[in-house]
Amino acid sequence: MSFVRCLECPRCHSTYTATEIHNLCQCGSPLLVRYDLERLGQAVKKEDLKSRRADLWRYWEFLPLRGRTGKTGNKGINVEIVK
Ligand SMILES: [Zn+2]
């Protein structure tokens, strides 16, 4: 489940869907990821984070992904991202 709402340009405030690849805004600015913070806050609690393994996937809901598969190994992060 993704909590990404859209991509937004900090310069001209144009918005883009997060389901398509956008490298830059039409004005040339990099895009920011905007999240549904209310829904994210309801789904993830601080206590949940504390009990998770201390690696990148501890915060996976805060990443601009639709989902994930794979596991984190002892030698670093080895994952397959589902689009
Ligand atoms: Zn722009």
C-alpha cells in the first residue's frame, strides 16, 4: 500500500500522478513526493517503528513505493521493488 498522493513541483506547484515516471517538472524543477499524511499517521505508529529491524525497510511506508517484495539480508539491502 502506498501513501503517495502525488508529485508536486516546488517552483510552479504543478502536480503529477505518481503512477508514471516523471524526471523533472515541465519548468525544469525536480519534483517532491507528497504523501497522504493523515492516512499514513493512522497506519503507522511510533511503537511500530521501534519494533522493526534497524534498516531502510523500517520506514518503508515513508518511501515513494507502491509495495515491496524480497528480504533484507545480513550484507545489506537486497530487495525487489514492485511497480
Ligand atoms: Zn514546475
